[in-house]
Amino acid sequence: MIPAVDAHHHLWDAVENSYPYLSDGSRDRMHGKALPRRYLIDDYLRDIGELGIVKSVHVQCGWNPADPVGETRWIDRIARRHGYPSAIVAFADLSDDNVGDVLAAHRRASPLLRGVRQHVGWHEIPRYRLGPRPGMMKEPAWRRGFAQLAQYDLTFDMQAFYFQLDDARKLAEDYPRTRIILGNSAMPVDRDAGSLAGWREALRRAASCPNIYIKIGGFSMVDHDWTVESIRPFVEHIIDCFGVDRCMMGSNFPTDSLYRDFRSLWTAYHEVTTCLSGSERTKLFRLTAARVYRLAD
């Protein structure tokens, strides 16, 4: 397989550290199964095997929010020893008055810091809720925190649903220096015809902003029994909207490992993109993520 960047994965150790996310039953119900208490670097390296994953991006995953920099320090130590992950997307509460100090502390903790993720996703169905409250992207305090990301040249990884993407588009327009990266295919959890049409239309509008990007993946969270043919329309629409220069591939492991092994997942990604040229697939699988997350060769 072609050399690739896994643009979205997690490591955690809920035995040694505090992860409120992993003790929240509503999150387990969203996935349909309980998540493992530990997923360490050896587990990840075993999963990627010889599939050509040359770089990876670690995305924050619910470490104790009272000490968000602790996760960055932990991942940095792992990266120094093992060479993976290659970049860190950390947590910061952008509505916190002291968010600038937190961002500076993340920066001091690791040279691999590239972005921030704070869940903003809010769904009327409680088990799908990701963020702490609705309407965060419109809050003046939260936006003041978001504005500081540009000072540190940090991306914002956004986990949100399609009906929130107009707010994301307004945010991108108001802060054009900050790249917003939609996570897990913009979470198409609602599968009725109206919602799927809304997802398609919302992605098309979001893609009109040149500083909005998207990660393809996370399909096991929204369809436990997905197949290559069932995800094909989603992948093709995402690429049609954003183009390979603003799309990247993510495993969402270990969350997606509840329903697929890494080889099955990555093979499906390759199969569903065979219609693309070699140069397009190189961008999709490696170069776009390497550019956005500033990954060294």
C-alpha cells in the first residue's frame, strides 16, 4: 500500500490516568460496545502492521480536563521513544479565560503540538452529544478563545454534526487564518433521507470556505455494519466537495477497532478510492495531512 498518514487516532491508559470520557456510559452506548480501558502505542503499532502508515496524528481523547497538558506531555514522551505519533492535537477549553496560558503550556510541553480539539457537537439525542452545551460556536467567550489559535499557528479539529456546519462556516469566514478540520466525516449519524440530504448539502456549503478541511473516517461509530459499498457514497461526496487537497484519511482507532481491524479498514479506504489517480491518492492518503499538520519528511 502507498505510504500514508493516519490523520486521526487515539492512545489512552485509563488504568494509570483519568479519562472521564471512558467512564461515561453514554459514550459507550454511542459505539454500541464498551471501549477498552487501555490502548497503548504497542497496540497501535501492532494494528498498523505493514500497511504503510509512515506518520500519525494523535487527537485528544478525554484526558482529565483539569490537567489537559498532562496528555500532551504523555504523548510527547511516547513519540520520543517510538517515533509515533508524529503530531498532537490537544484539548483546551476555548471558553476559559485562561485559555491562552493553556495553549502556551501545550506548546512548551511538546514541539509536536499542531492543533486543538474541543467537542462542540450537540445532538437532540443524548447518546450522540459530544459537547457540553449547544451553540458554543456562537458564544463570545468561546470565540475569543478560538481567535487565539492563530497566534500559535494551531488548527482546530471540529467534531460536529451536519446541522452545525453553517455555524462552522461562519466561524471559518470570521477567522480565515485558522484551519478548521471536520472530524469523522462530519458525523452522519442520522440516516433518514432528509438528514442524509442535509448532510450532503451542509458539506457542500462548508467546502466553500477554503480554510475548512475534513477527515474521512469514523464510519464504525455511525454504522456498525458498514461495507465498502455502503461508505462509498459518503467518501465520494466528501472528495467531490472538498477535493483531495482538503481531505485526509483517519483510522479513528481504537474506537473503530470495535467493529473492524485496521487492515480491513485501511483496505476499504484503498478500495473505495481506486477511481482516483495515483497523484490524487498520494494527496488524500499522505500529502494533505502532512501539509496541514506540518509533518517533516
